[in-house]
Amino acid sequence: YARPFRQTGPFVIILGHITADFLKWAVLFFIIYIPYSASFWMVFGGVSPTPVEGYGTASELLFNVFRMTVVDQYNFRGLAEQDATMA
């Protein structure tokens, strides 16, 4: 689509490489993120006898696990009180 303009050709190629690299990174991230979230669901979430606050529903759990990956504030005290070994 940018063929008539010679100057934009390298930028289109670079954009294609960036998109491919991002998709590879996203696949690797989700390969690690989904099982990690599932383990948190089993230990701290709705399946456990006393779910930790912020881990009771799947959407809250996924958001809080994502917050862990970006080193944001999350309920670590609740996790430690529930199961100190797994926290």
C-alpha cells in the first residue's frame, strides 16, 4: 500500500518486523502467563476454601497476576496469610 512512495518502503518493512517480534513476545508471554494464573487460581482464587481478596473471580485474578508482572501494588499480605509457602 506504500509502494508509490520510495521513502516509506524501509519504514513499512521495519513496521512488519516490529509486529512480528511483538507477536512472538506475546505468544511467549501467554504461554507463561496462563499456567501461572491457573496455579494462582487453584491456590488463592475461587477454587480455594478461603479465596484471597482480589483473587475471587477470574477477571480479578488475571488482572492481579498481570499487575505482578509489571511490579505494581497487589495484595501480597493476603497471599502470605493464605499460604506463606506459595506466596
